[in-house]
Amino acid sequence: MRIEEDVKLDFKDVLIRPKRSTLASRKEVDIGRAFTFRWSGQAYEGVPIVAANMDGVGTMDMARAFAQMGQGATVALHKHYKLDALLDFYKKEGSKNVWYSIGVADADVEKLDAFLKKSPKGIDKLCIDVANGYAEPFADFVKKMREKLPDVTIMAGNVVTGEMVEELILSGADVVKVGIGPGSVCTTRKMTGVGYPQLSAVIECADAAHGLKGLVCSDGGCTVPGDLAKAFGAGADFVMLGGMLAGHDQCEGEFIEEGGCKYAVFYGMSSGMAMEKHAGGVAEYRASEGKAVRVKRRGDVAATLQEILGGLRSACTYVGAVKLKELSKRTTFVRVTQQLNNVFGAE
Ligand code: 5GP
């Protein structure tokens, strides 16, 4: 047993220190990023925000809404869409602003193979998503997918430490998804005691990835636009959002009306509710690592996304970053907590 004494921080533990700036208005800030992905060679331009591949959020309607906004934000479609629905969506909407999501199950691969056989244009982006990216077969799986899909941009995760980021990039991932336990409906830290404070995870993983010309996506734990600014300030290339995009008109799932208020049910993909829905219950050998919450209905996601982008632009003006790309270079974090007193996430 070993104890690591270095301080590890979450979004709530820091603020971004303002800096002298020549920017007169937030209108001057460019919050898009341009990347050429290391393996696929594809070019990306746009606001590097990704809707999480969760039932309620990673929806086709969300993808249509993002496309309509024209800012380049992308959606990781949840993996429970039927083959025909996916074929139809890709045929009508194209593949540019969506990630096709899979886990490592045989059924996921079979569905992807069937999709690729029937879809003339195939996919642009693939999100390979497992709760624990540390299992050895996971890196092998990424390798196989890279061999099979050399021109497709692959995002893979989740992990929280530099050595595993490097392994996944060397195995063929263009983007590594970073985050274990920070999610708004995640109970991994409580159920297993495993996790890593998200801000530190992003700082360390971004450093590892950028050394290999790979990228990272900070996944989970953002509850307000300022958290996205902190994630980008820490070095994230993309930020993935679940809870912040839940409850909108573009979300799927159960909606409730009570006491004159409208709510949506938002649940973790490893929650009892998700496993009940997709696997007929929680398997005997595992425990649920997610929960279900009610979130207020929030109307059209376009207004929320605008607000998030407004917050990001403003953060950039406070530190004098003309482009989002400059934000991390211009970020100094000020610690505002002495102790990690709520590492178990939002309650
Ligand atoms: P949020 O933006 O809501 O804080 O976090 C979204 C992320 O939480 C997702 O992208 C995914 O990585 C993670 N997540 C979603 N459902 C679950 C779950 O049931 N358990 C755990 N451990 N993580 C989850």
C-alpha cells in the first residue's frame, strides 16, 4: 500500500485568476478549436463540446439541434439506437457532428459491422466507451478498431492517469476520454472507493496526451459554464457534458409533471434504471454505479448552449485569451479550498 500526498484538485477547488488583457469585448473571442487528429488525419473545426453518450442526452434530436446551431459542437449518440434508426440518421444528417458509440461487447461490434456494411459513407467518429479503461483487453480493443477503421477518428476511455492515456493513444486513440467518478449521476466513488479529482486528472492526462500529439476530452463533473472554462484552462481539448444538457426538449426519456413543475428523469448509464431498461436488470455479479435524478425541464438546448458559450467567451476575456486555444496557457488557478471535502460529487 502507498499513499500519494500530492494535492489533487477538483473544479470546485480552484478559480481562474484574472489577467491583464487587451480584449475589449467578448465578441472578439474565438471559442472554436481546430485540430488534425493524430491517427485519422481528419480535420476538426468547431466548439469542442460533446454531448455525452447517455440515453437522455446523446440523442439524434440533440445532434440535429447542435448541427442547426452551426458551431461545430458534437454529440456522442447513445449506443442503444437500433441499426435502422442509425442508418436512417446518418443517411439524412451525415456523420460530421456525431460520434458513433460502442462498448466492447460482441453485440456492439456486430451492430457496428452491420452498420458499416449497409452505410455507404460509414462513420467519421467513433467513441469507444467503457467505465474502466484500465483493463488490458481495452487497449487491445482500441488497437483492433484502429486497424479496422484507419480513417475514423477514435475517442476512447475512460481513464484518469497519464500512463494509461499514453497507452491508449499509442494503441490508436486520437482522443482519450478522462474521468472516473466525477459524473453528476455517477456513484462509482461511493460504490468502489475509486476515482481521481477531475481537474488534476485533466491537467496530468492532457500533458501526457499532448506529448504524443493526442488529445483529451474531460468527461464529467461540469455543473456550470465556469467548470468548462476550468477544464479547458487545465488543458482539455474537448469537454463532454451529461447533466448540463439533461432536461431539454431534445432529450429522450421519462418526463414528469408534479406540483405545476415539469421534470425529466436523468439516469446514469450504469444505474439500476439503465440496466433494467437495456439488460433486463442488474446482473448478479455487479452493483449499480449510477443513480437516477430528476432535473427541471429546461426548454430548447440552443439557449443553454448559448449560455455555456457565453460563459466560456467571458472566461477568455478575463484572462486575455483571444482564442480558446490560448486559455490554458493564460490560466493560473488559485486554490480556494484547503481540503477535498466533497470528492463524492454533487449530492
Ligand atoms: P456529467 O456531465 O453528468 O457530470 O457526467 C457525464 C458523464 O458521466 C458521462 O459522460 C459518463 O462518463 C459518466 N456516467 C454516465 N452514467 C454513469 C454511471 O451510471 N456511472 C458512472 N460511474 N458514470 C456515469
